[in-house]
Amino acid sequence: MQKERENSASEAKPLWKRMTWLVLIWSTSVLVLGVVAWLLRQFMTAAGLTTP
């Protein structure tokens, strides 16, 4: 039983699945960063901090 787990854990997933997860995680992080930046800008504008 132990060896079966080791063999299945050591088998690499297909490259396209790993790349899909990488792109998905990266895209989500960029999207969240954009939302946070937009929210900060909204709060700063509401507080009167605008550029001339």
C-alpha cells in the first residue's frame, strides 16, 4: 500500500494541466491586485486626494 502511494505521488501530471493551473493562479492574482488598486484609488479620490 505504501509503495502504491509513493508511485502515484511521484507520477507527474501532464504539462498542459500544470501550465493551466499556473496561468489560472497568475491571472487570478493579477485580477485581485487590480481590484485592490482600484479600491484604493476610489478611497483616495473620495478623501479628496486627486492629481491636478
